[in-house]
Amino acid sequence: MNNHDGYKRRKMTRRQHEGILRGAFMGLLAFTVLAVVVFGVMLVSRTAGSGTPEVTTDAPITAAPSTDAATDAPATDAPQTDIATEPVTDAPATQPPATQPPVTEAPAPAEPQDKRVSFLACGDNIVHDAVREDAQKRANAENPGFNFYDMYAGVKDEIAAADISFINMEGCVGGASLGYLGYPNFNAPNQIGEAFVKLGFDVVNLLNNHTLDYDEVGYKNTINYFNTLPVLTIGGYTKSDYDNLRIIDKNGVKIAFLSYTNIMNYDSTTWLPRELPANSEYFISLAKDADIKRQITAAKAEADFVVVSMHWGAEDSFYPDGEQKRLAQLCADMGADVVVGHHSHTVQPAKWLTGKDGNKTFVAYSLGNFISTMHYSQNMAGVMLSLDFVIEKDGTKYVDAPTLIPTVCHYSLQRDALQIYRMSEYSEALAATHGSTLQNSFSYAILKKYITDNIDAQFIEW
């Protein structure tokens, strides 16, 4: 057994020795092959002309530098390789996916809106001697010379609030050189026009029976003065511009204004109605049917609404006469939308008329006096006409909500301290101090009765 075991140990040792020799031989062969391969690769690389220098640094390498990073390595004269593994581009290596703007529906067009313009018309503004003298006494730093402005304090908010405000200026504003005078030939200081502007009036009518009180020169001076103010004047024309339409465009609504009179004061020397010289360049717009038809037709073609100012009727009458009614119906038949009447110095009825084409025309036959120092109670009650011009979004046009706002012109027993009040803000106590009490019966109840007796309740706005 022992000999056998020794044999086996020797046999295993020899085999081990042979295995070691074989392993060493195979290792040497593998090393030789690897060396040959490495050498061959290096030889091929050098032959290909790769001249990129090997950069060495004492700092530990933590990451491969970016391809766009700057390097402090010295420049080399070795040529750059023409072989590129990636195409050269300024775009980033990985392009983000192309994005399209979000698809949104185009905004719907804005819904058309109703258009609305508020309108306020006031009656006869008469600068009697007592009115002018009171304005002179009340002059101050803000209103030097003549202070008319403060007389309108009680209604100034209504005037300013309207988109378009209208007033009839009774008489001339022809300058100091003609002399200031009240009845019977009216010429007021320029400060009355300044007060109109400050109050917010937009349209001033210059045509009435007193227009030629100072003949052609007074008429010419009045037109020229108001043309210097930021207001639209109607009723003051030259022959060459008579048919030029006067239109206000407000809030996208065009409103044309026309003016006529069928009354002119008499010349005391001839006892004939005053008139301009035949060769005058100026023109008086008398209420002639042919002119009314032509001008309303032209105005309707250019504007959305037509307002006609009419100076007509009999003084101190509460009722329209036959000619007023005829002219009003003519205006309605031609398509006018509103007729604003004045001259009687009293309030007269207001009503809707139907034109020949079925259209509706609102007629206020007389608004009465706005400011004056006439003597009698019926001349102290007036109205302001308020309404809206409307164009609906479908194009429908109409006059909306016409109302008449009663007013009182107050002055003292000394015929001064003038003030216009809304009648709703007047009182019996004030009425008892009114200067008209010296001439006739005067009370708040009487003033109110002038309104309720002559104007339909549906149109009254207290």
C-alpha cells in the first residue's frame, strides 16, 4: 500500500509540471499575439496621419471635456484630420422634437352694440337789459366783465350730462361797438357765448325774429363770433354755405341740424320785415317748403337723424297755430326725426307725428323761455326737451324716451339775482319773492299748472 501511494504522488507531480509548462507556453503565445496586434494598430494609426497631441495634466481627470469647451493646451502645427465621425452643425447633438403652436380658434368678432346719444334742448335765451346788468354785478375772477354762468347753476348738471345740448340764442351777439341793449333790439356781450361753452352747450341756434335787429352788421358779427367758439352754430348762413349740412358725429351716430324761421321783426322806419340787402353775401333761412324738402332729403342721405329747429307761432299762445302744424307735418313727411320749436315764450304741447312713410317724428311746438326777465308768470315757466337717439345693433334707428323737464326762471323783486331752477326744486317760498308778483298773480301752483295743462303727462319728467 505504501509503495502504491508513493507512485501516485510522483505521477501527479509530473503531470502538474507538464501542465505548468503548457500554461507558460500558451501565455507566452497569447502575449506575443497581443503585442503584434497592438503594434499593428499603432502602426496603422501613425500611417493614417493622426497628429492629435496627447494632453497630459497633473490634475486628476474627473470627466471628459465638452466638445465646445475651451482648452489651455498649446496650439499644434499638426494638420487636423479630415475624418469626422459626426456631421458639423451648430444645432445641439440631439434636437428636441419640433413643436407646433397650439391650435386655437380665431376669436369671434365682437358683437355689435346698440349706439345711443343723449340730447337736451333748451328754449329762448333772452338777454334783457336786467339780465345783462345782473351779469355785470355778479362778475368775478372766473367770469370777468359779465357773469352769466352762475345764472344757470340750477340746471348746469343736466346740460353737461347730455351728449349734445342745444340752446336758442335770442338776438345778436354783435360786439360792444354796436352798443349793448335789450328789448326791442337785442345785442348781448360776448360773455354769454363763453357761458354757453363753459356750461357744455354744443349747438347754438342763431335764427329767430331778432336776428336782424342790428341789420347785416349785427348778423355778420354774431356769426363770426360764434365761429370762434367750440360749438356748432345753426341759423347763421352765407349764401355760399347755406346748403352745407351741419352734422355732429357722436358715439358713432351722425345727427344733422337744420334751422328755419317764419318770423322776422319789422323795421321801425319802413314797417316791413327786416331783410338783408339784395347784394349781401349772407342769407336768412326762411321756412320755405322747397328749402325744407331739399335740405331734409339731403340730411337724411348723410346722417342717421335729422333735427329741425323752428322759430314760429304767436307770442304768449299756449297752442300751435295752423302754420306750425302744417310745417311740422311737412317735416314729418320728409323724414325729420325731431322738431324743436320756440318763439311763443310759453310752453306748448309736444306729440308724435306720423310721416307719409309711416315714420315717427317727435315735435315740441314750443319749449318756452329758458332765461329772461319778462314780466308775466306764463313767461317764467319753460321746459327742457330730453331724449335719446338710438341705433340698435341690427341697424334699427329711433328716437327714444322723449321727456320734457319743467323749469322756472327766477328773479328778485329788484329784477336781479337771476337763477334757473328745475321746477321740482322750486317752492312756494321762492315764488313769493319773484319779481313777477309785481305784475300779476304768481305762485308755484300757477307755474305748475302751465305745464300740466299744456303737456301730456306721459312726457313730463319732474
